[in-house]
Amino acid sequence: MLGQQKRIFDLIKTHSQHGGFSVIIGNPGVGKSVVREHIERLDVERETVVASFSRTMHSYINILKQLAESFKIDVPVKSLEKKLIQTAYRHIKDPKVLYTLIDEAHLMDMTVLRKLRLLFDRFPRKHNLVLFGQRDLLYYLSMNVNEDIKSRITYSENIFPLNDEDLEQYMMRELDVVGLGHHTYGTASVELILRSAQGNLRLCRNLSYSSLVDACREGKRTVSTTHVNNVLIQPHWRTHDELIKQQVTS
């Protein structure tokens, strides 16, 4: 994780000790998924239980069923809420920390979120409900009708586009991981990648990888601006460029 992501990760862990409701906001590709994936990896630890949901699982019953799977319980749907609360308290006595992660939360029906809020209000304190979404989520939560939900948020954070220095450090760190030298990308090619990514971590990663693939295809040991441009002329990169410009001006 980069510095911004590590700080958010640490604060989410801290809030989980006292009953957390966290909201992480950011445009596509800025690094929300990295934070979520690192929290999901906590599930391998004996003292942590993590339940994670994507936008395909946003119905209330589906979320309850997946929570039950994470808690390793099997009961009829009509008894799920009661059994989940009982199991949560049993986990805390072990003791364990519970995380419920909901990705693409801006697509969630506020009625479902309200039901979850009522359910998690009855959970023990060592639990953190974490919503990951785009800026629309804050707009929905700011509506007067949703004040009962917003007033319970204990921690929120905007993940902003990264600066060029952080992105370059990310590129060099990834090269270190796979055992490649920092000279793998020429100075001019690094500058072009950073200029094209405009602070977007996902675009930086994809452009770096695709440029490296193009260099390998030609049997070259160093990625040049020619290889980067060979990627940038692909149609889907033109679409990404339009998206970046929209993000920068908004």
C-alpha cells in the first residue's frame, strides 16, 4: 500500500475496536480496491472475521446470507438476523474483530443500507461496517431523509489522485517485487506514463504493464516512449483519457 492507503487502513482498524461505521470515497482507479483487499486479507488471522460484498450482492437477504457464510452458520432465513447477532457476540468473546465491507456502495439502495444500520446497531462494539464508493454516496447520505445513517458515521475519507512522485515510487516498488531493475523504464517513458495516468493508480499500473508487454514483444530490455505510445493509441485508452479529463475538471 502507498502512504495514503496505509493511513486509511490503519484508521479503519482503529475504529473497528470501538464500533465503527466507515465511508471511503474516491473516483474509479485511485486505490479504494487496494485498501479493501488488504482488509480482506485480515480474514486469515485467527482474531479477525471479514465479510466482503460486491455490487452483485447488494440485496439485504444476500448480504445476510453471506454474513452467515462468513460466520459459518446455517439457519433458515427468518432466523438469520437473530442468529447473526448471537454469533457476533460469541466471536467477540473469543475475542475477534468483525469487518463488513461493501464495495460500490453508491449503487446500494438506501433502504438496504438502513436495514443494515439497524442490524449492526445490535452488533457488539468490536465491529466495523466499511462502505467503499464514489462521490455519489456522500450525496445520498447528505440528504435529510438519510440523516439517521450519516449521523452514525465514525470515520470517512476521500482517496484523491496521487502525485507523480508517489506513482513513480509505486512503479519502482513493483519492479523490485518482480526482480527487474529501475532502468527497465526509460526516463522519458516514465514521464509519459505519469502524464497519461494523471494520478490514477489503476491507469498507471495498466499502462506500465501493457508498455512492458509491448517491449517484450519486440525483444527489448527497456520500455521506451514508443512502447507507451503503442498502448495509448489503443481505443480503450482514448476512452480512459476522456475520463481522466473529466475527473480533473470536475
